[in-house]
Amino acid sequence: MRCPASRSTIVDNAGEGRVNNIVLFGQFAMAGSEFVAGTGVHDTADAAHPLSLGYILVSNGSTSGVDLVINGSAATLTFAANGGSVSFDTGQIQTITLWNPDLTYANHTQEVFNWNGSSYGFQTYI
């Protein structure tokens, strides 16, 4: 799999199937030896309301988190806070992982969303 620097589209080898994982990182802003709060990527509302199994990653129109729009097998994942995006074929991507390295929400370092046949549903925190 490759993501050319001049484009924001993932292109995969034909016939490989849905074996790839997109990992979306936030900024790596640091203050001293720790990440600056709020620089990670997550779709969790807050620490008091963690994601439930099956929560669907979709276009939520928020200014934080991510937006995912699927049209047929074409998908676009956008990091809402900065507008960066990547497009891909859902037939090539099995999981989407949102990485929150700043630990804004305790024990919610990475959110893993798994393809369920029609959408990407929350599977687990790691």
C-alpha cells in the first residue's frame, strides 16, 4: 500500500484484499517531555463517555474528532480539526485506528474501528 505525497489517496495492489490498517495521528506538539493536551485524534466525546462496541465512525460535522464519508466503496476520512483527509477504497482497508498520544482521555490511547460489511464500527481501545 502507498500514499503518494502529492495526493491524499491510498492506492493498493490489486487482489490483495482488505488487509490494511489506516492509523490517523494528530500533531506531535510537545511541552518539555510530554505531549500537549488536545493534539491527539479521537472520536470519543470525553473521558466520562467512552465509545461503546459498535459505535459507527461517520461524518459528524464536528470541529473535533474525525469525519468519515462512504459513497459506495469510496471513502474519505477527514481530521475535522485541521481538514486533512485521505481517500481510499473500503475493499482495501480492514481497520481504522485513531491515535491519541497525549492521553487526553485516560486509557483511551487508540480507538480501533473494524469494517463490518457496510461501515467502520468501534471494536476496542488499545
